[in-house]
Amino acid sequence: MHVIVFANEKGGTGKSTTAVHTAIALAMKGARVSCLDLDHRQRTMGRYLDNRLETMKRAGRPLPMPRFETHDGESIARFSESLERLGQDADFLIVDTPGRDDKFGRIAITNADTLVTPMNDSFVDFDLIGQVDPDTFRVTRPSFYSELIWDSRKRRAKADGQTIDWVVLRNRMQHIEARNMKRVSEAIDQLAKRVGFRVIPGLSERVIYRELFPKGLTMLDSREFGEMGLAHVAARQELREMMAALALPEVEATMPLFA
């Protein structure tokens, strides 16, 4: 089983939306996918997949559907039980962590094979992973979150000799403020070389993602529920490129996993 953890202690970066789209994309390829939502308060991933189940019932037809649970945020025993249940016969386990410091999120990060940190193209978001000089915008030092991931990777290597592939996902990219985007991009590239993460493009800011949430749909299956405009086609291509850039292991295709 390959564990993919979506983590960022700052909210509003599209973390849960990206996690759900990743889960459905893998399920559509025939992989056996499980999901664990660690944010028991906001529960965005859990609600998204609940909505998907309701759409399946209303439409009277199945859609690729991962198994999923939401953790209570309290019990280490329940956390371990959920991991054991969801890990049975799964090719991928996708964990969505809260947008805050969380002890279960830290455990999940240490056990990740692929760690995905979505961030928006702004120095507000960049401040989570690195600090820059206010005049030159050169990186001065890694921030606390980069240090947390660095420590988690060392613990993982010491525990089982495995490495965590840390991916910074540039989400909600705008096609404006080109100068600021260029500065952010340069700062990310500087920090990537310093602390060792990969940078890949994510999903742009599009209204369609908010519109799909109530039905639990993704860009990969929205074609079945309405006509797709050029913007939707572009969004699907973004998702394909993101999945390719994640470089997840290929699995032997099975029947898609339905709830």
C-alpha cells in the first residue's frame, strides 16, 4: 500500500479538493483506494464523499468510489483501527489532515510515502515553509513547517530506511500579478534545493470545483452530468498533468472500488 498524505497547517489551499480528485482519479484507473479524513471538525473530505454517495443513489448508477472514514480526533486506538481497516487490500491510502497542527496529522506525515503540501501562489502561503528577505525576496531560512517535515523524514529513515517524497503543489494559480508569481516561484525553487522537495503544478482557481462539491463529483466524471465547456476541458487537463507529476506507483488494474 502506498500512503499519500495531504498536509498543510494553513487552510484555504485546496487541500481537500485536491485529495478527493486524486482519490477518484486513482479509483478510475482501477486502483483500490481508501481515504481517511483527520479533520473531524470541518470534515471536508468526508462530506465530499458523502455527497458522492448521495449522487450515486439519486442517479441510480455507480461511480468509482473509495472506502472512507473520518477520525474522531481523540482516540489513538480508533486511529490505529481505522488505518488497519482502510489498509486491508488497498493499493493507496489517502489521508487528509487538518489545516492546523494536529498530533494525528504528524503521525500520518511520518508514515507517508508521498507527502503533498498544496499552497497558493503568495508569500502569505510561502511563509509556512520559508522566510524571505523583504527587499530582495531571497530565501533567508526554512520556516517551522519545513523543519517539521525534515524531522519527520529523519525519523522515517531511522525507523525503516524509507524516504518520504515531499511534493509542494502549487494550487489555485492565478493568471494575474505576474511579477509576484515570478518572485514566489523563484523563492520556492530556492527552498526546494535547500530542504529537498519537488515542485509540481496543481489545480487553478476555478468556480467549477466549488460547484461540484454538493454532488461529490470531480472533473473526471462531470462529463456524465452536463456539457463541458472549454474551461472544464482545461481543468481536466490540469488534473491529468498533476497526477502524472505526482509520479505515483502504477498498480495492476482491478475492478474500480465501489462503496
